Amino acid sequence: MSFSCSGSDCSDENCSRHSFADVGQGLLCGQIYGDGSAQMKLLCQLSSEEFDISEAMILLNNSSSPTEQLLQLLGKQGKCVNDFLNYCHNAGVREPQLILHRKFEHVKIVRQPQVVEHQTEPNTLLIACLASGFPYPNYQWYCNSTLLKGEAANVLSLRVECVSQGAVYYCVASNEIPEDEIWSSFYYRNGKSCCSAVKSDEIRVRSNFLQRSISGSLASQEFTSSSLNIEGFTGDPSGLKLKVACDSFLSESTESEEQELIAIDKVALIISNSQYLHMGKLLGFKTVTLSDLTLAEMRTIVAEYCTLLGSGVYAVLYFVGHGFEANGQCYLIPIDAAQRVQSFNECLCTEEVLSMMQEKSPAMSVILLDICRTPDNFEVPIDDFVRYKSRVNRNTVIGYATSFGEGAYEVVGEPNGMFMKYLKKYLQLRKPVPEILTLVMRDLENDIQAKRVQFPEVRTNMSKLRSLADPLIFDGHTATYDLRTYRWQQLHQLPEPMKITFSSLGVFALIWFDFHGYFSNMAIVYTSVLSIPTESGEQTNAEHEYVAMLILPDIFDSASAVITLGENSRTAVKTLVKNLQRLTGTVELQLQLQELEGRKVKSVATVVLSHILISKLNDTADADCAR
């Protein structure tokens, strides 16, 4: 067994198989992931081309010791305890790391306190600090050395009217392992101490932070006289010297000195009628990626996408496919449009989409259009034209893959077009979006193939230097953030694995689902046939005799292939299913048990499928109509 342990995080004597088994049992019982699909979620995280998910599920479902089988599977993958610890650490799961005796890490400040702009409450000031360590740090905030009770998050929220000019704030981050927990004896052996604390730098709240949020009468007073009346003064003003001092509100300061720009959420919609765009998930976007949509489907998903937007949210829309520009407006062509577009109503106007986005007042709106802008091939009647005038919001960027009247190109054999080829290099840089697009224009200018034919263009009214990589801080907006997260997760749920038994033949079929890249309207369905163990434990080679074929209705686009999985070369059927957005409610599918040689149908069963990825949207729409 190749399961090993890294000495940097734990010791050999304490990272024993028994300890890991305790954690594995917790995983399999759903104690960590919190639901019955914990097995599948773990296996999908570990999945790779060399990892046979079907074998894993078979062993875990049929074994009297699922934990033992889990350890063996992880060992086959070459995983070590350190890998598992890192999975848990990144997910914020504390207990398994303590069971495995992860090394105690003293707290350290990784981001000193800084003032952050509040997107939706102008009279609220945020001070953010970030610390690292294990166990995870706790936070305490102080103002002028006085503890602020109840402020235990890494972001301190203050009402401006309650902040004194020149007040000094700092944070104390700490962590500890209590002495009364079951794993405490290990950490406190030999008189070791397992607690630490560190004080952050102090930050003084200056007038230039407060002035922007002042909404009281003083901020709106207009002084037109050189006289100053002082209420309550009754003495003789002759010979009186009055010294007036204040911090200047006119002093120059850069934006970076005043605040750190943040997003309270990030939502991206990607519609691809050619190649898939891989947008780095490290940017923190809730991404919905769809392929090959009709006009009605495009309108539905854009409307749903806009429900995820709001004040403080970064909104990104990327479209790659066919399009054109006419009368100063760009149009996106759906897959059900006529070969020669005869009406503007056959397409989706980007100005209409922008108008819908702007109504939600996002902190930043970015539309990236990887389309041609040539009107030559489209003769549409002028009386069919509608001029869309969207609400004007600052911090809007529209990036075009090419200029008006020009085409957007791709190179045969390349996974992306010329525009995306260079754009994806810069997506994760913390640079303002217009600056990133300028870098793309520079790269295309230096590209031998593209410099004479493709000329990107940028339109922007950015007033703040926002980037796609700005930090995601939703403190104070947890409820709305959780609602958007819940809604997004609803549209990205895979069905639970299914087990269909064919008792007369002594076999069962296993059906499980996986994502196809990050697409929201595509999924991969695997089916595999296995023998039902007899009382004596004997099994036949059913996986080499039969295949299970899932017969899909015409509403889907699908392609199936017989493959082998894992080191045991198990036979399975892999089916790529497209157009999941067309699934409404539940659908009954036919599962055929066929002979591997000759494909003679031996038995048939019915499988009920519902709620797979984006199709959940149709159920919600039906419920809304019913109400």
C-alpha cells in the first residue's frame, strides 16, 4: 500500500492507518460534507484519468469495511496524508486535521488592517485584516486600546457617525488547541504550548476616510461669508485671537492609499457557441457556462443571471460565437437563427443585456464579445430596429474582440480564438480591466498572424481601478451572498449515483454522473455492469460480458462510447449529454442491458432522471408560473 505520510505536518506514530480510518469513516458517514453524497464528492475530488470511479464506488458500496477500501484507493492514487490534510485545510475542515495531528501553526498577520470601501452603505466604514495559522485564527478588535465586544470577524464594520477623528484601531489574532479535547494530549505532550496571539499594525482613521461618507448637515453647508458665528460666546471679541485647525480634505491621495476595492460577490455568465472558455476559478466567480443556446434559452438564462446580480457584485458576461453589429448595436446570434438573418428579433442585442444588468446596479459590469462586427451578410429591415438605451452606470467595460466592420478570427487547431488566446493570460492579474484589455491589444498587435486582420476595441467609463481579481469580502452581506450561492448551487447539482439490479441475470448496473469541464448544460454519464456477489462470495465477469446503454430522448444531443476504466480494465459506457437546459421536470429513460459482443438486448429497465445541473431552472420557472 503506497499511502504515505509527510513528516512536515504529522508524525509516523500518529498518522497511523487507524487515525486515517477514523477520518475516512467520518467522510463516508457524511459528517464532514454534511449530506449523503459525501462518498461521491470525495471521489470526484480525487478523480483523474488513472482513477476508476466505478471501481471505487463498487468497492465502497459492497465492502464490509468502506474505510479500508478508501485507504487502498487513495494509496493507489499515490496520495499521502499531507495531501488529505491540504484538502481539509483549504476547505476549512478542522477536526480531521486535529485527528491526524496536523502541526500547530502560530498565528501570523498576512494582511495588515486597511480601510475598505463599503459598496451599499456609504455611511459604513470597513476595516479588514487577515491572519493565517492552524487552528484557524480568532479575531478581536480594539479602538484606542479598548476591546470592542462582539467584533470577532476579520472585518470590522463601523458607522461613520460613531467614529472619532484620529481613532486608532488594531486587531489581535489568536489561536489555540483547548486542553480538554480528545486530541489535546498529543499537542500538549512534553510541556508544549499550543496557543499563540499576534497584534496587527495600528491604523488611524483620518479625515480623508470619513469625509467621503459624511451625510450630515455640515457636509452640505455652503459658506458664503467671511464671518464665523460661534454659538454660546458672550465675551468681548476685541483682541481675541482665534486659531482654527482642521485636516485638509483637499490633500491629494491616490485611491490605493484610501481604500482597497472589493467585491461582495462575483458572477460570470459564459455563452459559447464554439470553444469553451476556462476562466480561472481562483478569481472567486460563480460561473455559469452554457453552450449552443437558442434565442429563447439565451433570454431565459440572461434573465436568471441578472437575478444573481446586485449592488457590490462584479458582473461578467462573455459570449463567443457568431454575431454582427448594425446601427451601433451588437447582436448575438443563437443557434436557431436562420442561415441568413432577416430580423433583429432573431438575435439577442447586447445593449438589451447591458440594460438588464445595469438595472441591478452592480459594482462593475464587464461584457466581453468575441464576435465579428461586420454587417455585410445581414440585410435586416430598418423598421425592425429598436434602439436600446440602458441606464448609465459608472465602472462599465465592454471589450470587443475586434473593431467595427472587422472580423474576429481563430487559428485551426487552437482551443480558443485569437482574442481569448491572449486575454486568458491576464485574467488573474490584479490590474484594472481596461488595462488588461490594453495588454491584449498589445499582444495582438505583435502577433504575426493577427496584427493585420484583428483590432480589439475597448469602451469604458471606469472611475475606479477595479479588477477581476479584487478580493471577495461579503461581511455585512452574508444573507444575500448565501442566497446567491444557494441559487447557483441549485443549478450545478449532479444526480446521486443509481444502482439498477437485473436479478434474473445476477448482475446490476451502476450509473453515475460527472461534470464536462465547467459547462452547466452538459454532463457525462457513466454506466457499468457488475456481478451480484453470491453467498459464497463468487462473482462472474459480468463487466466483460454486458454493457448498460442509456437510451436518451431526442431533446438531448448525446454521444456514447465503450471505454475501459482503471487498472482492472473494467468495461463501461461513457455518454456525453448536451442541451440539459431542455429537460423540464422528470423524464423516464430506458436502460438496456446489452451483450458486449453483438449488442443483443438481454433486459430493459426504467430510470427516472430529474434535476441535473441547469435543468433545475425549468422547474423553478414552472413553479413561478403556477403561482
